[in-house]
Amino acid sequence: MKKYFQIVLLYLSISSIINTNLIAQKCSDTNATAITKKLFANLFNLKNTYTIFGHQDDLAYGVGWKYENNRSDIYSLVNDYPGLYGWDLAHIELDSAKNIDGVPFNLMKQYIKEAYQRGGLITISWHARNPLTGNSAWDTTYGSLQSVLPGNIHHKKYTIWLDKLAAFLNDLKSQDGTLIPVLFRPFHELTGNWFWWCKNASTASDFIQLWRFTIQYLQQKNVHHLLHVYNTADFSSSSDFLNRYPGDDVVDIVSFDRYQFAGKKSREEFIKIMKSQIVLLKNIAVSKQKIAAIAETGYEAIPDKTWWTKTLLPLIKNNQLSYVLVWRNEGYMPSLNKMHYYAPYPNQISAADFKLFYSDSSLLFEQNLRSKNIYQ
């Protein structure tokens, strides 16, 4: 009898593990395309061993160049592309031909399709303009978010914006007509105080309503190839991170953004806070059976020649982070009289260290990511 109970307990334990894994590998959209469901399951499994490296606007421009076929500052260093490509759809709501950073939307579609064909991963954010004032996303006039909720003054305007967003997303198709999965990161850095959707410009309940409406409206427009990325700026506890969390049924990935800034103590402070926040993030991801990631990070102009192997790599390695993305390489910005870039390029002070970073077996750039068959 004792042996019988031991066998039963073993069976229940194994069943529990299997059921947990099955639940974990389901994306939030029950009607998601088959390839999107496969992507979620594969990313969920890969996160325990690998972290995918990403770069914003990587194929569009870099330090000293723009719109050159197959060019990339990352590729120029390691003969490989990043595994993850970040793009932003700001100004699509204005019917502009170019996004907020000057990238033509038609070229962006081309770059997305090329990256997907090579096995790369795509993430998209949206610095949508302030719907109440017409100013930039950085206009934090209180009530702007509330103005687009159902029944309010700019709700119709917002649905028109979403129609344009849906049209763009539904045009992202591979050569065989497959809709290309996208990690969609709306209302990013939501715990900050610099966008019209941030915590200082709206209530938590209004934000949650906006998030849920946005995702559900896009799904009504037959957009079912997205994994939804919940993204914060600073936070100091799990409750702080989840204060505006819209629900497990509309979130697939939990993430945060943090940058290192100049200053004598900046490195120590950056590492200390990142370590603390990564622990919190991992715990949240495990409890909710979601994927964890660092959606944006970096050190502008990378003045630390060993930043990649001495600062970033120890933070992300063995921490169950699906991906990490560094921001864009704009180059020299005359208006600010400074260099603005977050990935190295040939002869940049941290270029040699980046090559060592690239060689670490825990990181996935495009070539090695392709071998993982994340879409199959």
C-alpha cells in the first residue's frame, strides 16, 4: 500500500509539472496564429538557457550611414546581425510616410520581412502623439489618456489610429503569405512620468482600460500575430511593477527599461538597481507563467570600453531573460551637439569588448537564433 501511494504521488507530481509547462507555453490570445503560438512556446523554453540580443532600427541606419542595403553597425563588427530588431510606429497615426525617427514605413516593412526570412525576431513600440493636444507623446497633459476611452471625446480618433496600426501589422507577411509574429510593446515605460499614458497623467484603472481596449480592438481587426509586452520604467517592488498590470489574458511578456548614465557612481548604481529589478521581474514572470525581458537598455556613446562583458553580460547571463535590446545608433545629433548611439561600430572604444560579448554561448544573435527554429 505504501508503495502504491508513492507511485500515485510521483504521478501527480509529474502531471503537475507537465500541466504547468503546458499552461506556460500558451500565449494570451487564444485565437493567435499557429506560428505565433509556436514562437511563444519556443521563447518560453529558450529563456532558461539563452538571451537574444536586440538593437533598435539596426538595419535602417547607423553611425555615419543611412538606408544602405544589408548594412548594420552590429554586422560590421561580428559578421552577424542582432537576433531581435526593434522598430517604432510613431506618426503612423498621422498618415506620415516616415516614423518619428525618419524611417520610411515602406522601408521598415521591407526590413522586417528580410529579418524574419533570416530567422530574426521583431519587436514594435509606438510613441503615439498626444490625442488630446496633438503634441508629441511626451506631452503629459492630464486627461489625455482618458480622452480616448470609450464614450469620451477622442475615442473615435483613437479607433481610427488603431485602424491604421492594424493595417500596417496585417501587411507584415512573409513571401508565402504568413503573417510575421511581432512582440508588440504599447504604452512603454508606463511607470515613468514622461508620456501621456504614464502614471502621472492617468489613473491605474484608466490605463488598464486603455490597454485592454487596445488589444481587444486590434484582435477584432483580425490582428492575431502579436505577443503583448508589458513594459515599465522604474519600480521598487512587485506591487509597484504590477500596479497597472492589465491582466494575464492580454500580456505575454513582462519587461522593463533602464539605462546607465554618466557619472562616477553610475556603473555601481546601475548594476545594483538592475540586479534588484531583474530578481523581481523573474519572480513575477515565474508566478504568472510569462516571459521576462529587458526591452531597452544601454549606455549612450558607450564610454566604458569593457561595458559589454563587465557590466551588461553579468547582469543578463543565467537570469532567464528572453531578450535584451539596446537603443538606436543615430550618430551625431546637431541639435544636441552630441553623439547618440548605444551599439558599437568599427573603432568605437568598446568594439573589441563587444566581440568578446558576442562570443558568449548564452547569447543569441541572428545566426545562432536561426538554428533554434523559433517559428517552428
